Amino acid sequence: MVGPYVCMVKTHIDIISDFSSGLINELKNLAKDLDFLIFEDRKFADLGSTVQKQFSEGVHRISSWADFVNCHIVVGPGIISGLESVAQGQSLILIAQMSAAGNLCSSAYSQEAVKMAKENKHFVCGFICTETVSSDESFLNFVPGVNISLPGDQLGQQYVSPEEAIKRGADVIIVGRGIYKAKDPVEAAKEYRDAGYKAYCDAIAGA
């Protein structure tokens, strides 16, 4: 079980083929017992009135169990208002950058995300980003695409090491396949935890 070795578990709840409310109850119990947070990587990207329903209704009812969700800002600030209006204590992460090759998150786009975050600091806690995008240290940087052994995949993913992610300003490193596709996911989780923490301590010592 990787729960004791991570600060957060990131889900893609819409790809679970045998989803049930029992699964959510089990996940919430594990989060409480093992002291981790739940981040539903839903990447909302629609009108405010639509994301209200996507977040709080339907079979998944994400607002009833996730601690964090994220969204694209392409539709403007209304998406933030829509999500906040039905939130039940969640914090929102704005997608300012992505780790996929050829993505369209330009510097100007990233700075629009920063602007919206500053205008909604009571709800927005940080950014999905490949490097620090804001000088405001109250925002968290969640750096995706972290993998110790691979440079990328055949579908455009570009990986960085835990050390490189920390150098780029990561507060949280996001590891997917490096853990869940490992021969021993528990040992892999420990390895990423230790590598990330060592890189963080080295960065502080060298500051």
C-alpha cells in the first residue's frame, strides 16, 4: 500500500470501470487512516454552469469527496466561479502549464492563470506547472510528469526527474506510471518520496 508514502493520491475517477459509492467510501477511509489528500484530476474545461453540474452531480459527485480538483482557464474566470459555487471545502488548482509535447500553454496563457489565481486566492491554491509561474509563494506548484527512469512516452508525455522538478520550483511532484506501473509500487513510492525530499533539502542548503 503506497498511502503511507505519499502526501496526495491523484485519481481519474471517470476511467474506473467498476465505480461505486463504496469505492469512494473506502478511498476516504484510507485517506483518513493513512493521512493523505485526494486530488481528482478532472481538468474541468467548460462553462461555469456546466462545471457546476460536472463537479457536484452525476454518478461521481466529485464535490462530496475530493480535497482538490483542477481546471483549465481557457473558458475564462467563469469556470472558477462555477466550481466555487458548489464546492464543499475543496481547493482549486489552475492548469498553467502542461508536460505534453506541443501543448498550447504559452507564457501569456500561464500569466492569465496567475492573474485569475490572484483574483481568487480564497479558492485557488496553486498551479499545475512545469516551472514556477508566480512570484507569490503562497501558491503551490504541482509539477507533473515526474519519472526517474523514462524520458517520455509515445504519446507526447515528457518526463523530468524528481531533482529537476524541485529545481524548477515544485512543492509537490506528481508521479503516475513511475509508481503504479512499477514492479513494486510501494518501493517505488518510497524511492520517489526519498528522492524528492533529498532534492528539496539540497535546494534549501544551496539557497
